[in-house]
Amino acid sequence: MMVVLPTPQELEPAVTLTSRLLEELDRLLLGRSELHRLVVVALLSRGHVLLEGVPGVGKTTLIKALGQLLHLDFKRVQFTPDLMPSDILGSYILQESQDGRRELVFRPGPVFTNLLLADEINRA
């Protein structure tokens, strides 16, 4: 089986969009261009990122900005010792319908999103 690689001309639109995304991130959040590049690389490769740092260095702001720039849904989970699986995954809730019947309706949790920030995992 022969693998055909894309030509540089075929990759040009993706390179242009990625460059614009990085420029906009650098404009919004100053001083962290290498971090921005690494986060975008992870996103494009469908990977995960572990952002470590003391509170107040812009981890949440970076992910929010990335979501806004890419028009992706963003959710955040605050990890606390009393966090339950249903707080992340969602759960079924008994609801009464217009005609008086009761039914179980699934309320999805924050994991059903494009970008999920699991904040303060070390505290849980």
C-alpha cells in the first residue's frame, strides 16, 4: 500500500490558518508564544495537554481564547474532593412533560464539549 503525502501547495491553506491563529493568540495573550504553539500543535494532532502552573498565569484564559478563536465549545470542570462522576459525565433527571407524564431525560455533563479544562486536579 502506497502512502501519498500532500504537496506543499495543498498544505498552504492550513499553514496560513494556523499562522493566523497563532498571531491572534499572541496578540491576545502576551509573552507565551511557545506555549501557544505547543497547545495548537496538540490540538491539531488531536492530543491532550497538561498545563501546570500556579494560579493566575492564564491557563484558563488561554483555553477560553483558543475556543473563541476556533469557534469551539469550551467547558471547565473544577475538581474538588466532593466531585462525582455525574458532575463530569452528566446524568438522567426525572422531568414532567407538558401532558403530565414523567420521563428520564439525559442532561449531558461538561465532558460533552470540544475543549474541556479539568482545573485543579491535584486538589481532588
